[in-house]
Amino acid sequence: MKILLSSHLEIRLKERKIPRNYPNKILSKPDAQYIDIRTGYNIAMRKMEYNFKLRPMVVVYDIISPEVQVITIHPISSQEIENKL
């Protein structure tokens, strides 16, 4: 499956100084996956090193067969995860 990076994602990667390969790593081996019931987007989460700490990182993506379009990426706290579930 081909993975496309949105222009929004490209901006966020630069702003947040997140390595460009993180979306692919998270999508290839997520620790957890969810569906946002409000937007219908898919969410993959994986603990990754970010700012010298191991943190949960979230990738929001849409499946537009046969491609996956990654919309955004951001770190998330364990508390935020619990609040959203």
C-alpha cells in the first residue's frame, strides 16, 4: 500500500521537529489502532522517542484505496489517550 504525506503533515513534521520516517514506522507497527467516530479517520499510536523521551505518538490517516494518506502526527500523553477513549 502506498503512503502519501499531506501538506499539513509536512508542515507539522518541520514545526515539531519529528523525523520524516516516523509516520511510516508508526503505521507499519502500531501499538494500538482506533477510529475517530466524529471524523471517520483512522488513528495509529506507537511509543517513539521524541524530545529525548519515549512518548506515545499518534498518526491520523485516511484510507483512500489503494493509498493511505497521512493527515497529521503529534505526541500525546497517556492522560489524553484515556480521556479520548
